[in-house]
Amino acid sequence: MATPPPTTLPALHASHAGSWLREGVGGTRAVSKGEAVMAAADTPLLILNAPLLATRLGYPDLSGLDLLELYAFIHPARFVVPTPRGLARALDLVEPNGDGDVPRLLQEAANALLQTCEREDWPEREGAWTSLQTLVRMRWPWATLLSGRIARPETAERWLFSRLPEWEESPEAAQPRQVMLDQPQVLERLAHITGSTAEQRPGQRAFSAEAAYAFGPREASGQPRVVLAQAGTGIGKTLGYLAPASLWSDLSGGTVWVSTFTKALQRQLRQESRRAWPDRRPDGTRPVVVRKGRENYLCLLNLEDALQGGFAGRAAILAQLVARWAAYTRDGDMIGGDLPGWLGTLFRQRGVTALTDRRGECVYAGCPHYRKCFIERSARASVGADLVIGNHALVMVNAARGRDVAARPTRIVFDEGHHIFDAADSTFAAALTGAETIELRRWVIGPEKASRGRRRGLAARLADVASYDEAGGKAIAAACAAAEALPSDGWLQRLVEGAPSGPLEELLASVRATIYARDESGGQEAGYGLETEAAGFEGPFVETAQAARAALAELRLPLIRLGVRLEALMEDGPDWLDGPGRARIEGARHSLTWRVDLLGAWEALLDRLGGPADPEFVDWLALDRSEAREYDVGLHRRWLDPMKPFAKVVLEPAHGVVMTSATLRDGDDWERAVVRSGAPHIGVLPHLSTHYSPFDYAKQAEVLIVTDVPRGDIASLSAAYARLIDASRGGVLGLFTAIRRLRIVHGRIADRLARAGLPLYAQHVDPIDTGTLVDIFRDDPAASLLGTDALRDGVDVPGHSLRLVVMEQVPWPRPTILHRARRLAATALKGGASAYDDAIIRARLAQAFGRLIRSRDDHGHFVVLSSAFPSRLLSAFPEGTPIRRLSLDEALQRIIAHASGELDSKPDPARNLP
Ligand code: SF4
């Protein structure tokens, strides 16, 4: 039977405003949700983003010919905003004129994509035919439509794993030369990389000159040169620090690390670094590399397993699409790299994460793909690089337990420096929970159920060691026996039923019972997570904890013995232990050390439960729940001041460190920033520098504090959001402190706004990852986006798409046990505990405000819905920003006037008045 031309396929579109169906070549008509669902159940329809459409129609089983899947097959590793508009743009088609025009676009897009496969110059042709043969067998809906169009290649296509290039072993990096950067040189470099035609920016020049201090020679061991630089938005600090960094790297031959918190800044850095470095050196190597944690990258061995039957059903189709991507990706980064974020949501995110190396099961040189492995490639590339772009967590983990001491960062620029504290807080935390302990069990013993994948335990991974070295073999057997004490599959269910098995499950059951017994938060009914202090335990609880501690020690000891055996093997290895074999043992030793440390931290946590609290730490018990469904339980430990381990592990071995941000200081006060840099812990006095934003905030922005929306009145809150979005005609970023309120507000207003042509997207509501939501928001000036904390920090949307930020209330810190402990510790500092809270709130307000004005041309309003906004928090906003307290109606008038260009933007003389 001949394949029907794609334009005759029916197409369906649904938004909050309604549903539209185009049948064959006929016209498009609006249909009810019921009719849309019937049509979709009847015959495969052309659709865009099935999970989103399913949510809009309230029909979770919806499936069809999803154009995003087709796009991922035809253009792997190519960016597209997954909306009708975005698709039209990516394919060079006429953008749809409203919702009713979308089905027409879907037909044209299907046509365009299918025709691409027939073109000679299709750049991503290699591998498509072979992959399609498998997809036909899997009955992928698009397979039959593609079949007649992709020509069978004349010679057999190479298998993905033989097509990927091998990485080259890089020589050990020499020590950097000691150099002094003089100011004229730094400024000359800055002028060079900004371009001679670039506007003169005195702030940027001053910033650059000050940042250069960190690149001078260290005067005493363990005493790095530390610069804290407060740099207002618009200073141009990225090129400001890249100038001395690139000069130092040129002169010294060393590597500079720039660490960021958000992926948006990593992307920006990758682009801006091109001004200072070429893409490749004459020898073909790259001077600039981006590095992420290993859990971000595709593990080729996992992919091979998935392609060979490890994945079934829809997940197997995902594996095929990921294999297409793997052949074209820039660096194999699956999380935030060039694998579309939406691919995981089309097929369930778990499928994507299962293809990374999250569990540390890498077998290194024992892996057949070792020489092509993306993770190994990225680690090697960074050794000889001039600039490594990393993130805070990676820099800390690398400093704490990096495999190669010589490759640890010594010159580091922490951009988005206000996030270092939180990143250190999570990096140096310990969590003895059900989820963590079962992970460890699987790492030691392997999975319980017969698994089709390659997941294997320690015994299988080190089988050759066990057969060669008797003591090593005994240590592996003892570790496997001891790991039986850890929780196993079904542990949570057993806890709920009161039938825990083994000492660790007994402990978790006691933790859970204690939390329920003590909880007074009122959160039990609301379904939130619960927590209680790790204090005041009776004898039986302490005995259970000690039994669990003993079981952990039973496991730690054979792991230590095994580590010693592996070390001996490395020193005096058998003949069969060749280079790759040694690399594998080295890898195993590295991951053993990490587990031994983990077990030690857990034991220390349990050890102190019966006795006095350790003043360095905050310990508590927590039950993690989502909408009343429990998913983890256990004990947690954080450093009271995580900058202590940070200073020891990251700062002390470093030679030069710059920490910079637009919101490092609290107002004009440096004290908190200095304390939070960690430098005082190693007796270093940081060099402080301040650079004010060149933006004219008096003209560009206005803060409106709306005083007549009653707190806790969800109907008024929803109405206020709807009116604000309508007044500004979209372009609103709405920030919430509670997911529940966000969902209710979205549910009440999304349909109404959509009918007015103002689409409203929301984190925790739309089945779309946060990065893609921001892409969608950026792409459509009429769209608005609601979200929580992650958006307050991660959104970089310059220009017209973001013109109004709304905060539903003052962002008070959540009164958690950890927060209470740190607040108490702050009573000894200037201003006491309330100053501690105020500083947190001002930092959050400043960050949120920072989303609004990203360039000299940006204009916009920042609205806080708060009847009693304390005046002492107003210093969060940049000097000169007009601030008004007013009613919602007055605020709407100002926003409408601004939208129509009539706003009187004179500075408000009433600024800072209560
Ligand atoms: S070397 Fe390790 S991470 Fe890389 S592909 Fe092999 S098993 Fe996966």
C-alpha cells in the first residue's frame, strides 16, 4: 500500500484556550476535549509534545505521531523550542497565526521533516537507515512513514560505537610558571578581547585590574590570594575576569577554572571565551573545555545494553533516539547539553538518567568503549586546557576526591559566587537514608532481580582480582556478606507495614516512627515532608542506631582491606595487569575510597545519637514525601558552617581564587560576604572590590509593593496574578514560595489568560523540564511563566520577553531545623538572628530583581504582593530604583502605562519611607 502523503494526516492541537482538529486536507475546526480525545484514540494524529497535550486534554494515555520524536530522529543534537512557533522557526516555515492555525503548521512540519530524509544533503543521514530498521521492528509510529523515504546506503553503515572518535592520552601537565600580571598588560588584553570598537567601560576595566590580583604568585603555603568582587549587573564581568585569566594562562602555561552555578552562565561563558581563545589550537586540541559531573554524560556501555535488549517498549525507542544523538553530539552531555531537555519528558526522565553513570558502576579500562567514553574524554581534555568551565559542585567534588591530584584546580574564578555557600552545604552533607543505603547495597552486591542490563556487583566487576589474589577475594566476599545488612528492594513498603528486615531497615523504621510521633508542624495532613531534631532519644532508639552502626562498620572494614589489596596489586602487579588493567584497578580503588569515606561519615552520625551533639554539625531526621506519598526516610547531617570544609578542601590547596557576583554583599556590608567566603577559616584576608552597575535603574525599573492583596487569600492572589499578566500582556515571571499555591493559582487563571492570547506555563504543572520552560518563555513575548526558587536564580532572559517579575510574598526563609540552628549561631554576630534572616531575604529579593534588568535596553517592573513589606528590606534593590507602595489598581495603571510607553519614570522621592 502506498504511504499517504503527510499533509493528509489529521492533526490535533490543544492549549488552555481549547482544542483544534484538522482532518486530512479539510479545514481546521475547534472541537471539544471529548471529541479531541475520541479522535486521538481512533487514529494516530499528528501532535506536538504528547505529554503536554495529554495534560491539556486530561487524557493521560494520549499517543500519536509526535513531531518532537520525528525531529529528534531527523535532527539529533539540534536545538528547537518545542512549541508550534519554535518548530516553525527551526524548519523555516510560516509561524502559526493563533491556536487555530497550529494543525496546519503540524502538517507542514511533518511534510518538511519527511522530505528532509529524501534530500541528498541531509547532514544527519549517517546511521539513520540502520536505526530505522530497528524502529520498524519496534513499531515506532513514525517508522512506516519514514521507510520508503530513507534510501538504503550502498555500503553497510558503521556501528555507532565504531564511528565515535577515540580520545587521545594527554601528557601530564607541567607546573605553571610563576608570573606577575601588570595592570597595563591586563587592560590591553581586555581591550583586545572586547574588540577595539567596543564601548569603553570603566567599571569593567577596574574589575579586570582587581581580579588580576588573584593570579599573582602565592606568598605562603595554604594561603591563596582571594578576591571578593561585588560586580553589579551590566559591568561585563565575564570578559572582565577572562582577560587576566587568559593572560595568566598564556604566560604561565597553567589552567584556569571558571565555576558557575547555572547552566545559562555556562553557555554564555562558552560563547564569550571564543573572544579570548580559538576553537582549536594548531595541534587540534581545544583550549577551552566545559566539564560537568560524570552523572551528566552518556555512558556508552549503558547505551549498548539498552540497545541490546536492556530497555523494552517506549524506553527502547528512546535508546534508539539517544543513539542517533550520540553520533552527533558535541560532548555527550545529556543533562543541559545538546540532548533536548524535552526528550526525557516524552519518554520518562528515568530512561535518560539510566543511560548516564549515576551509580558509579563504571568499569573504566574494563569497558570496551573506554577509549571513546565521553566522560573520560572530557576529563582528559581538561588536563591540557587553558580554561575549564565547570560548576560549583564539580569543583568541590573534584577538590575533595578528584582522581588526579595534579589536575585539581588551583586558579579558580567562582562566578555566581553567592551560591558557593549552598553548593558547599550540599557537597559536604551526609544523608543516611533508605535511598542512599540501597544504592550502596547494589553497588556492592549488584541488583537483586535478574536484570537484563550490565549492572553487576563488586564481585563481578573485580572477578579477575578475586581469582588472582586470595586476600582480595576474601575481602570481596566479606563485603558482599556484610552488605546484606543494608536495605533491599521493597524496604519502604516493609517499613510502612511494620516489618523491617535487617539492622538498617530497623533503624529507618525507628526514624520514621519517631518523626510521626514528634511532628507538630501540621504538615502530616498536608502531605509535605516532615522532620524532627536528632536529639532526646530513649534507650531503644540508641540501641537500634548502634546496631546499625556496627553493621556499617562490618561493611567498611572489608572494603578498606580490599583497597589495600588493590594498592598492592598496583605496586607489584601480575604480568597480565597491563596499562588498561591498571587503569581499571585505579578506578575501582578510587570508588572504594569514596564508599569507605561515606560509610565513615554515616557511622560518625550514628555514633553521636546517644551522646552530646557535635557543635560543628546539625543533625536531624527527615521523611521525604510528595503529595502524601513517602519516598525516602533517614538521618541527615550538615555542617553548621559548610565553608569550613570548603576552606580546607578547596581554598587551602588553591593559589588564587576570585569570587564574584552582583549580590555578594548584603547592601553595603562586606562582613557577611567575607564570612561566607570561607577565607577567615584559613586565616586569609580577602581583597575586596566593588563595582556598581552602569544601568540607570531610575529610568529602567520600578519596584511596586502592592499592599491590598490579603495574605493567605488564594482567590485574591489568583485574581491579582491574572490582572497583572493581562496588564503587561504577558512577559511575566511569577515567583512562588510554595508549590501548592503555584498550582492553585495556575489552575484558576491559565484557561482565561490563554483565551486572551496569553499562554501561561508553570513549573510543577506542565510536564516540561525547567530549562525548556525557560526556552519557551524566552521565545514568546506573550507567554508568562510561574515557578519557584530554581527560576529565581536560573532565568537569564534579556529583552522584551521578561518585563514584569511578580513575587507572591516576602520570601521568608523556611523555618527548618537547619535554618533554626544557623539562625541561633548567628545571634553572636552583628545584628543577631533577625539580621541573619533579613540578609537571606534581601539576597533573594536582589536575585529575583536581577532577573528583570539584564541589559541597558531592558525596562520593567518588579512587584511584591505584600501588605506589610518591612522597610529594612528595601536596600535589597539597587540604588536609585524607584520604589512605591500602592494598591493593586494603581500598580496595574503603572504597568499598563509602561506597556503603552507612557510611564513617567522620574525617581520616587518616597524611596525607603516606611
Ligand atoms: S568507561 Fe565507564 S562511563 Fe565510560 S562508557 Fe565505559 S562504563 Fe560507561
